[in-house]
Amino acid sequence: MRAVKRLVRELNLHTVCQSAGCPNLPECFDRSTATFLILGDRCTRQCRFCGVGKGIPLPPDPEEPGRVAAAARRLGLRHVVVTSVTRDDLRDGGAGAFAAVTAAIHRDCPGSAVEVLVPDFGGNGKSLECVLGSGVDVLAHNVETVPRLYREARPGADFERSLRLLRSARKAESGVRVKSGLMLGLGETEDEIGETLRRLADAGCHIVSLGQYLRPALSSLPVAEYVPPERFDRMAAVAKAAGIPVVVAGPQVRSSYHADQAAAGL
């Protein structure tokens, strides 16, 4: 674990594992893997479930893609997961940075798969095309929760906009695998979860993750319920019945948790 932390610090990188306070950090860092957080560690949105810092971000760092690729190479990663803060201040929403990181990984880590967990780019279709055109293997975008809870949990986001992004990614002739995820325990009902999963299936998702919401800070939304394991099992069955090939569900699951294994399940 210390080796990964030391490498991240040495290369002046961020990981969502650290910035979001992921409970799986010790396990993943002990496995010499991490999810890289690009475009800084300050988000322009005010989602009330997320532990990543909010505020005015710094300009994009043109050297960051090379440092991410260097970290992936030194860790020996065969499946590299990259995400970002939401950058509504950038014209392309940060799409160019995702494409640059993907290109750098392909250059420095030949044969490694690249999975990107992207924001909604404000609905900008050209931004999505930019990312897909960079040769990513998995395009992930989390809807996070059911539509009814968006106003409270995800101000600034829009469920239908997120569905359009996923649907567009699936329809693109890039062969990319499409992924999304939800947190349970924010006050949703099983019927709402089921309907959301069916809509993700209709949008063409290949992979869906379901995990327990944990409150990252006192200023964040409280946990409405600690969901029992059997409900995760039921919801996973609903997702598979709806036509989603790979479903990873359980209290500790996060979008990037064992992402390589989820992608290999297709």
C-alpha cells in the first residue's frame, strides 16, 4: 500500500481512491492497483454523495497524461482505470484530457486495456466522440442513483442526459464496452432500482455495478439504509434478467472495484 501512495505522490497524481475516501483503498493499493483521477481534485459540481473536493479547479496540466502512463507502467497494470472530476468550466468537459491519457497509456503500456469513467460532458456529443475515438476499451458513466433522487443527490446532473451518453456510446461503431453504476442506500425503493436497471439495459450497458452508499463527510447526504446482501442479490438478478451481461453487486462494490475482472466477464 505504501508503495502505491509513494508512487502517486512522486508523480504528483491524484487517485479517486484517496480523494473520495474509498473503503477498498487498502485492498486495491495492496494489489498495486489504483484508479487515477485526472484534471485535478476539485469538482465544479456539488453532488451531495461524493467525497471529492468542490471548488474552482486549476487549469489542465499538459504533462499529466504522461505521468499517468508512467504510473501505470511502473505498477504493471494490464487494465488501467482513469476517471476525473467534473469540469464544467472546460469547453469539452475534459474530453481532450481523457483522449490524451488514453494515447499515452497505449504508447507506454502496449497491450494494456483502458477503462475511462467519464462525467456527462454537459451533453456534448462531440466530447463523447473524442473519448471514443481515442481507443478506450471500456466507457463507464455512472448514473449513481434513481431519477427521483437526482435533485437531492446530484444537482447539476440529469438522468436522461446520462442515459443518452450511455446509449450513444453503445451505438458508436468503436466496439467499446459500456458500463454504469448505482449506489444503494440513499432512500430508493426496489421498484425504482429495478426500473433504473431496465433503462440501463435498454441503453445498452454491458456492465453494471451496485454498491452501498457510505457517507464520506458530515456535509454529505446521510445513509438512509444499510442494504442487506440479499437485496443486492435480488437486484443483480433483476439486472441480468433485463439483459445486462455482467453485474457486480455487494456492499463493498464500487464502479472501479475489480474492474479488470468485470471487463473480462464479457
